[in-house]
Amino acid sequence: MKLKEGVVLHFNGEKYIALTTGNAAKNFNGITYSNSTGNFIMNLLLNEDISELEIIQAVTKKYDVDSVTAGKDVHRFLENLRHIGILDE
């Protein structure tokens, strides 16, 4: 899975932002905000086709979190991306 083409990530000095352009804007025309962990996940999804398990492994490697907690949090975050329509599977 990866982010749909047309999703642009930005940090405005305070918040991590995902903006939609082009085809991505057809599904979700707007802006969504995330924390640094969400931004880390979206960058993984932006740059490569990656599985949920690979994302969980990357999160546990980067942050001080166990795999069960990371798995729940990553799954919830991905569900939110699916809900707003910017995840390409």
C-alpha cells in the first residue's frame, strides 16, 4: 500500500500536514494533520509500496514502543487514511 498520487506532505513549523492535489483531491479535497509518528508513517507510504507489518516494524525500530501497541496504533492510523480516501492499496 502507499499514499495516492497527489498527496503532498508538509511541515509548517508547528504541524505535520498532508494536502491533496490532483487525483487524490477527488476522494478527499482538503488537509489532514498528524503528529510526528503519523508523518513518519505517511513518509513511508509516500516513498514506497509497503505492508502494514513493515510499517509496524519501522515504527517499533524508530520509537520506544512494543509491537502490540505499535500494531494497534498503526492499524488505527491506516484506517483513518482509508476513511478519508488517500490510501492506495
